[in-house]
Amino acid sequence: MRVVAYVNGHYVDLDKAVVPVEDRSCQFADGVYEVSRFIGRRPVRLGEHLQRLEESCALLGIKGAPAAEDWRRIIARLLDDSGIPHDNAFETILYQQVSRGAAPRSHLFPPASTPPSCVAYFRIKPAYTAKQRSGGVALISQPDERWNRCNIKSVCLLPSVLAKQAAHDAGGFEALLVRDGIVTEGSSTNAFCVRGGKILTHPDGPRILSGVTRGLAFDAAALAGIEVVLQPVTFQEYIAADEAFLTSTTMNVMPVTSVDGKPIATGAVGPVTSRLAAAVDDLMWRELRANREFTCAGEP
């Protein structure tokens, strides 16, 4: 696979892709991003990802970014130039970023005429092991030190990076973020637990990013007859749950079997998690089969 990047109207090899030093994403983290999954040349819920990117831009007042149909034309060209095949065994992630643009450094917004800076490219999707799927993963709790507008998919990710690195250094797969005693989400995932056969997860709002795969899990749970309850869950309730799991674009459902070195319930993947994981995969593939592939540039 050739990695080609779209940068402000140009398509270049990734190692030649650059943005100006005074791009506001570099100096102020003044930008937003999106990550979506492609299986072959079929996207998973791309419409929802493009809508969330548009909403993130709107919430930060970033104007002039490509509209959804413009992004689809850009994506089609990237698929072609990157040589991504019509092959369901070939999985990639699409990264998109929009900043407020490049302008002389100032804490104030640049003039309204400043065009946004737009970047996009494909990478091979991260792989997860059969052992992780069957045995679950370990979480390490970390304080949620992010800003108070986590519903915006901002490029201001340093608190999440530090939390994930701390979890990794302690032998964990992911950081479980806790604010004021309440589990919010993972550093790059949404977090769930199961109590009494019901799935519990933090309500939408500024404390979490409402993931696209989280929405897929809600839809799959409804089809499978599994109740989902949106309510704050304390850290003590989470570690005392019957089951736990994560969701994200790259992994769908990932079982969690320990937190801070202590098992969740029996330390085995639970039946509700297994049932939901199968339901999510089934719904995703049904939607993929119903979607037309991206074919040639300009024709999604």
C-alpha cells in the first residue's frame, strides 16, 4: 500500500506531506480530527464520522472545511492513489484533520478569510490478537485530566496520551479514565460495564466523546434485546461489575477482564459482552454488504 496524503488540495506521498510551522494545529492544538474504518473499499458508518467532523468544526467555530460530499471525493481519490484493493481482508483507517489554518501566531483567531488546513490519509488498521478477544484485556485507572469539552474530537490529546502511556508502563492495554470518582471513558475508547444483564455507560455530554462505534453498539444491543442504560458509573461500581468492555473504531467490542491488576468478576469474558460483540460484528457486516464500494475517484 502506498500512503498518499491529501493536504489542502494536493495529493502527495506521506513523507512529503507538510503543513506550515504556524499552522494553528501545531501551536495551539486548534483543530479537530476523525478516524474511520474501511474494509476493502467499504467504509464503516462513514456518514456518522463525517457528520461528527462537521459538528466538531462547528463547535470550535472552524469554517470553510470540505462538506461531506467534498470529503467523499477526496476519499475516493485517496483510495485510488493509495492502491487500496477491493478486498474485505484488507483493512485500513482513514485519518482526517481540520485546523483553523496557518497565520502569524496569536491567541486570537486569525482573520475570517484564513482558509482552514485540511489533511487526510489512510493507514493499515491496528490488529488485535485472538488472545485479547478471548481472554480480555487489562485496564489501569488514571485520573481524567482532560479539558471539559471532550465531546469535541479535538487534536488536543496530550492528557489522553499521558494516561495511555502510564497505563502501558503499568502493563495495561488501555487507561480507564476517572473524574470525581466517575468512570468517563478510556483514553481512546468508550467504556462500558454490565450489571444484572444490563449494559451501563456514561451519558452523552461534555465529559465523553460519543463514539460512532458506541452508537453501533447501541443499535446492535437493541437488535439483540440487550438493555443499555446511560448513567454515571462510579469507579467502585465499575470494578465490581459482572462484566466490562470497551468500544472503538478500530476494535469494535473489546472485553475487559481486569482493572488495576484485579479481575472483573471471575476474570473471564462474560456472556453479555460476547453476545454484544457478535451482534456488533453482524450488524457492521450487514451494513457493509448493503453499502456500495468506493469505485473510482469522484464516484463514491
